Amino acid sequence: MREPVRVFNRSREVERHRKLIERLHSPRLQMAFIAALTGASGLLASYLLRIGGMSSMALRYPLAVAVGYLAFLFFLWVWLRWGDGDPSRAEETVDATDLGIEIARGGDSVDTMSHAADTSSDGGGFDVDVGDGEGAIIGVVIVAAIALLTALFAVFSIVSAAPVLFAELLVDAALAGGLYRHVRGIDRDRHWLKTAVARTFWRFAAVAVVAAGAGWAIARAVPGADSIGALLH
């Protein structure tokens, strides 16, 4: 007698893995650690670009955000490969007989993350017109505060949504690894990296745009400044 073929329900599987992850691990703490490493990678990239001769904050900051995003995706891969998200460890939890009969083409929406603008402490000197100094300082403080709040909101959103994001990545990695057998209705071409980019890219893009705008505004208000750290110093 042939074994019945089940229909894959991705939403249900994501929810099942989310509950399992929250029960056995600390996904928000793990994501907070990944976010900290991501921010450190972006700051290091900004510092290296500056000492390499890129003094324009409007260009350097979004490039640093891009480097941070690549680092973020790498850390997610590390989590899947060697951390609690190793697909091979999920094999015991994958049982085709537990799958529902309703086809779901997508999981829960997940908001995600980014990091703060460069705060390198070294930099060249700069001149501020005495008559406009107070207004320039106020403007710089407002712009820097907006950039910081944008980055903090991105971090908070991805940390709060970490259980769902990790569950989606774990399900996609299991699909790609062939851990679901005798199941139809599966998009086996769906890769975890595609899901990660779809869920997180716009957050990093928003931070990059705000950081570029902050760098441009600071350079206009305080000619000669090449970093927020130098400005504060």
C-alpha cells in the first residue's frame, strides 16, 4: 500500500518551529548578539574606509551599512550552520505525518534590522562660522538623533521578530536540505538567503539612506568634519 502524500503547509511549519525555538533557546538574545556583531562590523568598515581616504560621510556611511548587512547575512549563515539553527539538528522534529493539508506559499511577515552611524573618534579639524555656530550645532544634533533613532528602531524590530525570522530560515534550510520527504506543494528552490533578504533588506536600506542624509547634512553644516566622532570631539 502506497504511503499517502501530504501537502506542505509552510505557515504551520514556521509556527511549529517558532514555538520550538522559543521553548528551547533564547532567539531574541541570540539576535541581539548578531545585531551587536553587525554594528561592530559596520563601524569597523567606516573606520577603515576613512583611514583609507574616503572622507565623505555621505558616501562612507551607506557603504558601511552595506558591509554591515553582508556581515549580518554571514552571521545568520553561521547560526544555521553551527548554531541552534543547524538544519541537521532539526531532522528529528520534521515529520511529514504532522503536516497539514492546506498549501501555504508564505510564512508570517518578519520585520528586521540594521546598525548605528559611524562614531569614530579621530578625524580632521573643521571650521564653524561663529555667527551660525549655534544653529549648526542644533541642526547636527537633530540629524544625528534621527539617524540614531532609525538605527535603534531597526535593531529593536529585528530582535523582537527574531523567533519568527529564525523559524522561517530553519524551515527553508530544512527544505533545501531535503529533510521533508513524501510531501508535495513544496517550493524546493526557496533558499533561506532569499527569505532573509526579503525580510531584512528594506530595513538596512532605510538606515543607509538616513545615514547618507545625515553625513551630507553634517558636512554642509560643519565644513571639514569627516566623522561624527570628530564632530563631537
